[in-house]
Amino acid sequence: MNFYTIFYKILFKFLKIKHGKNLKIYGKIFIENKKYCNLEIGNNVEIFPFVHLKFYKNTKIKINDNVKLDYFTRLVVANSSQITIKSHSKIGKSTVINAGANITIGEKNVIAQNCSINSSSHNFREKVDIQSQGYNHKEVILKNDIWLGANVIINPGTVINEHTVIGAGCNIKGHIEKNSIVKNDIKLAISNNEN
């Protein structure tokens, strides 16, 4: 067991953070707003250096079994929301998951580097400065067995159904049917005849 795993297990005990067996933390991580920290970690979770977890009041992050958070991943929960990452999912380097409404990432999902998953966006009206306009919050659901390529943006209210591939660089909003491939905003059905 490495130094960082031992250190954070001690810190988690102090912060009353539940974690399962075989937790591995490979370097320094950041927990912002510790007084609101509501974090639950399952078994066999791997957390790489510089992961950033930011909490606000009445929020929660739940990381299930066999999840991997790669370098510089950032998870933010606000507005009484919850981020749930289900078992065997892998979150790529520098991906940001920003929850103002609930975000659920299903089982066995692969999220590549530099993705942005948002359940909040700024409102916009003319003649009012952006910072004074507030936010729009809509739940995001990524069901099981989904692959997001690098640099994908997922917008508030999006639902992506099972066994779907979202190609690199896509900007997604809305409902994506199961067994789809989305590339350059074009949806293609996955053929059952492919070898």
C-alpha cells in the first residue's frame, strides 16, 4: 500500500467518508469544501493524481466498484445534486463532470480524455450580464456500455442509451437511442451483421 493510499484512508476516516476494499490513490488529490463532503467509494477503486472533488451543501458523489478516475479529473456537485458513477466505468484524463442536477454514468462506460459532462448551463437574455442570469439545470443520464471519444461535450438534459459510441469532438444534446454511433453530429445505427 503506497503512502497516498494510507494518507487518504486516514483523512477519509476523519471526514467520515465510506470506502470499500482495495482502494488505491496514486498521488495528491483535492477535496474542496470539506465541510460539505458527502463521498461514497466502492471496492477496487483507483484514483490518480490531481483528481479534484468539489462539494456544495446537500450534494453527493457516489463512486461504485472498480471505477477508475484518471489524472486531473474534476467532479463538481452543486444545487443539491448527485454524481453517480456505476461499476467498471473509467473516466479519462482531464474530464470534467459538472452537476447542477443529477448526473448518472452507468456501468462499463469508457469516457476518454478532456470530455465535459454538464447538467447546468448559464441562462442568456439580452441586456443582462451573464453572471446575473442564473443557471438552467437538467439531469444527464449515460446508461450502460457507452464510449465517449476524446473532447466530447454532453449538455444538460441529455440521455444516452445503451451500447452507444459518441465520436471524438461531438457536442451532444438530447436523446440518443441505444445501439447508435454518433460522429460529427450524425447518428448511425450499429449493424447487427458486423463481424
